Amino acid sequence: MTGSRCRAATAMAGCAAVVAAGALLGPPGTAQAASTTPVPDTAPPAVRAMPLAGAVPSSRQLSVQVWLKPDVAGATAFAEAVSTPGSAEFHHYLTPDAYTARFGPSAEHARAVADWLDAKGLTRVKVSTGRDYVSATGPVAKVQSAFHVRINQYRAEDAHGRPTVIQSGDRDVSVPSSLAPDVLAVTGLGGTRPATTRTAITPEPGRPTATAKPPTCSRYWAQHTQAFHPAYQGLTEAALPVCGYTAGQIRAAYGATWTDTGKGQTVALTEDETPTAMFRTLKEYAKSNHLPAPKPSRFREIRTGSSCGASAHGAAQSPAVNDEAEMDSEALYAMAPDAEQLMVIGGGCDEDQALLDAALAVLTGDGKRPSASIESNSWQIPLGEVPERTVHAIDVRAAAEGVGVYFASGDTPGLTVTDSDPYAVAVGGTSLGIGAADHRVFETGWSDDYGSLNHGKWSDLGISGGGGGTSLVYGQPAYQKGVVPASMSRVRIGKRTATDRAVPDIAADGDPDTGLLTGYTESDGNGKPGPYRTVVNAGTSLACPLIAGLVADAQQGRKPFGFLDPLIYRLAGTRALHDVLPVGPRTPQQDRAAYLPADGSPDGTGIDVFDSQEHTYTEQVTAKGYDTMTGVGTPNGAAFIAGLRRAAH
């Protein structure tokens, strides 16, 4: 969904943030004790420069995580070896327990951190299953004392320029110097997450809501077009947005077959909200889309992490509901109906930690094997919200265990912590036109310039689109060499030029104007399941499970592919991938924009101009070959499946 899991934005990140951060010793103005050492990058300077809104109540409960430092160099070398075709270790993965024993922090180091947290008066102290971190709970006052930090609220603006408040420490946290060499990072000081709500929706044609007439739309691309005046960016005609593609349409566009359906594969979907009657919803989705009925044995839902006490989740919230999990499950099912789905729901008061917990739970599994070989993460954590090395440790573990980790590249231009890691497959978004015969009419990078018509004049309100760009943290990985052009891999860092990791890696449909019609089960005021409803969903959080499903199809009957980027980049420029090209002057006008009729909203009539590359709003481009909108392109059906199998052989 557009804007999904994209919390209130800070000035330094286009997508929202409740920042997990800490501080140096004591309140501002006190000297740091010699027995403590700061943990760097746990409180972004941009946050500390924001206007102070006030202190966080000292009695408020927080759950914090002290991440433990693994043998990063050794683990990274191993992960690269098992992921690289031609290596002697190619696809010789470790079990979760073997990874912890070989590369994880020692039990003694974990116990020392746990003892320190306990001595500081924190409760529920626990070492995570794979010794990735030690968690603890306590009131703000004790957390501040333990980490020598003052936790404040700061005034910021969200992605739409509206005022909001975020919670953060006033400086980097500190830990005892004797423990500092074993501490990777500290997270969890961001506190309770803001409520998540559905963004603008388009009801299914013929099923109007009680409050508004549904906007006019098309069942396939350009079924209906609209002429308009005055012109906007040289256009005087555009197609209406789709009413939401069916499973059959999206399967046909990406060439999914009934021979390879993901049978025998387990795909994990990580979430931060429990959906209402998910399996019942999936059955309704399959029925309405003429797909085989899902089997109960192929769907599981588990929870991980801690509870957050009193929560608004599940309470009566009128029309504001979260249907992210439903979209993930249904998009995956559309592409891989025979794959086993494992929905892992992270709990806790800090949304970032809840999601990281869910991702880790898949990797630690039962110790003998991870819970899935493919992990789809339709969420993003903005830059600066958690230290990059925290996400990197998770992704390296995944690669070493043979788990392919897929991250949505985000629904705003630019990079995130989660998509820029070189051991994550970053999934970008496209604008996809599917014609009357279920064929691909056009596909270009999702970067819509929105124009609003009021009193006969157009106003340019900026760009919405998928994330991407070039990292300032990670150098160019070997698999991108010779594929990513220098113009997209070179960045200026201070006075030097670096060749770094480019994002995304691959892409699929993500534009709300060309989204998927998904379903959810409405809940009543008591949280009980109600009727099945439909909604158009999109964003890179749609693209991610679409790609995961196609990979599950390709992996059917094979050993897990594991970290996929070294294979994907070998397919660049081949029939396995559809090269997503920019919109040009020769492109028919109806394929260059979507006309958004006035529906009573304050914005009035609007136009989304596709594949906008205005440097005022984005540094990303769509181009022939690799580009920072769509990576190496989108899957090309049977050729994609066959290509992956050959590359993994």
C-alpha cells in the first residue's frame, strides 16, 4: 500500500521515523564517566537539532535491545562464498545453531550484558535465541540511568509536511567500557509506535461505500481515457487508473505458470499487525479470483517479541484499518498458490524492533533449520532510525543460512536502512499497464509527478514513487560490477568519489494507479470478524511479495537459492528479465499518465505523470539496462524461472 509502514517523517528522512536512540553519560552538561563508552550512531544528529517538545514521562515503560557483536568479517566472507556461483562453498549453508556457534557472540559475553542490565534494575532480561541481542524492560527513568541518556520528544514534520512528534535520546547511548567491545548497537528507545491506518482506497467497481461514490476507473489499462484542458506537462489525455488488477491479470503480466507454483517452498511474511481472520480472508480472495482454494496445512501464523500492554490495535477504529498483511499474503498466493505461507507477527512497543524480531525469528527457526527459505519484508526503516550494522548482521546471517531476504525499497524516493544493505534483495516498484488480453502494454519506473487542478490551474505537488539510489555506507558489491553503470554507482563522499552499492535490485508493480485488488475481513467494534471487503493496494510492499512468489516458483524442487543477488545480476540483459524503459515523447499519451477524477477530496482533479525524473524531487532515473528505479528489471515468466535455475545449478 502506498505509504505503508512509512511513519512520521523527520527532516533527514523522507519516510517516517520514531527514532531508537540514546545519549552520552547523564543529562546534558554532565561529564562522561571514565568507565563508560559511547555506542556510535544511536542518536542521529538531525534529530538532536530538532525543536524540543518535552521530556518523556519517567514512568513510561520501554523495551530495549542491546545488540551483540558477531564475527562480522568471518560471517560476511562465509555468506559471500555460499552465495557465489563457482565457489567451493556455494549453497553449503549453516544451520541456525551452527551459525551462532561459529560466528555469533559467546554465551559468556551475552550473559555479561544480561547481568549488567539486571543490575541496573531492568526486568524481563532475556538473551535472544540466536544470541543476536539481549532485551530488557523498564521505566524511562531506569533506562536513562542505565544508558546515560535523556529521552525526549522532538517536533518534526511528516512526509506531507504536517507537524508530528517523535521520541529519541538526546545523544548516543553509553555502556560500560568493559562491555563496549561486544556491543553492536542499542535499539528500542523510540517507544510506542504511532497508529497505522489505511491510505486512500478505491472500492471494487459496483460496490460503493456508504459514504462516497467510488472514483471512476478501468478494469484493464486504458479501457477508459479522459481528455482534459489545460494541458499538464504537455499532456491533454490520460487513462483512468485501474480498479485493481485481478490475480489472473498480474499472473499473466509476469508469466506465472501452473507448472511451477511454489510447491514444497516456505515463504515467510513478516508483519507488525495481526490481520483479522487471515486464512478466511485468503479463502475469499482465492474464490473471488478463481484460484484454487488454499489448504489450512499451508498457512501458519505465529507471534514473536513481547506485548505492548494497552494498545489501540484491534480496538474499534472506524474505517482506519491495517491491511498490509492481507496484501502480502494475497500477492504471494497469486504468484505461488502452492507455497506454504508462514506469517510472523512481531510484537512490542517499538515498531522497528517488532519487525526486526519477526525477521530474526525466521532465521533462528528451531535451531536445526530456519523457518523459511524465502523471507518477504514489505516494510522499510528510514536511514538513521536504527544503525545500519544492526540490519547488516541480520542479512549476513540470512545469507549464511541460505535464506533469501527481500525488502521493499520504500514508497518515497531515496534509500532506507533496510534496502541499502548489500545482502538484502531490494525490490523496487513500477507502473504497469495490463491490457484487455492480459498482456503487458507498458511498464516503467514508478515515479509519479502529481498535478492538482484547481480553478483552472495546475499545481505540481511533487513525486510519489519507489525508493532507490546509491549508498553512502556500502561499497559496490561484486555482483553489481559490470552491470551498474558508473553514473549510478559513483557518489561524492566529502572530497572523494566512491563506487558504492546501488538500489534497487529488481522490481514489480507498485504504482497505486496500477495496483492489485486485494481483500480484507472487516472487524466489528468488538474485534470480531465481519464481512469481506476489497481495496486497491500497491507500493513496493506489493512488489516485494510478488517477487518472493515468483522466486518460490523457480525454487520448486530445488535446493534453496539463498541470497539471490549474485544470480539476479547474472541474468541482467537476458530474456529472463524485462528491461523497464523510461517514458518518452513517442509513448502514447494514454500510457504516460493517469487521470484522477475529482472525488470530493480537497485536491480535486489530479494527474499522475508516470516516470517523472525531476531532480527537484528525486535523483533516481529509469534507463536502458540497470537503473535506480527498477534495478535490472522485472521478471519475465518462464524465462525468469529457467534462468534462475540455470544460474543456481
